[in-house]
Amino acid sequence: MVPPHDRLARARDAYRAYETGDRALIERLLSERDFVFSSPPDPGIDRAAYFERCWPNAGRIRSYALERLLELEGGEVLVTYEAERTDGTRFRNTEILTFDGDGRICRVEVYFGWDL
């Protein structure tokens, strides 16, 4: 099992990958076997669909300010962030990241709707 501090660091790295456009980093962080991403417009998509639909947003994000980063039971991390887009608009989301036994993110649940 991955220590909690490692999961928190890996969660931070996932958002840093978006800020910097580092696809190699996010690929290393995500499970290759059983990754599932869910958000209201994309419920239950796999890794390939995630990279097709979600990863292009990396080019539209300037920064993340992590407001909550909490270790939960069962290998989960709760993240609430305020993000700034490259056009200067901002939004807030909450996500639950689930980590597998290898310390990779195997599930992402996104809850959003807050434009700021």
C-alpha cells in the first residue's frame, strides 16, 4: 500500500501535469489497467477516452490553487481547487482520486459547476 503522503504528492503532481502540459507525467500517474474517469459529461470513460476528451484541457489551464487536499479512507484523496484558465476566467471543482495498490490513480470522480 502507498503511504498517504505519497498519494498527496502524486495528486499534486497530477494537477502540475495539467499546469505544465506534461503528458508524460500524467501518463505515469494513471493506472494503465483499470483507469476510470467520471464527470457529468463523461461518466465512466476509460484511459484512452480520457486522453482524447480531457487531456486537451491542459492547454487551457494556467494554474491550480489547491484549497483542500485530504487523505480519505480506502486510498482516496479529496481535492478541491480553484483553477484559472488561460483566458483569465476561473472555476472551482472538487474531485475524488482513488489510488490502486501500485500508487497510481485508478479512478477520478469530478464534481463541478462553479464558475467564479
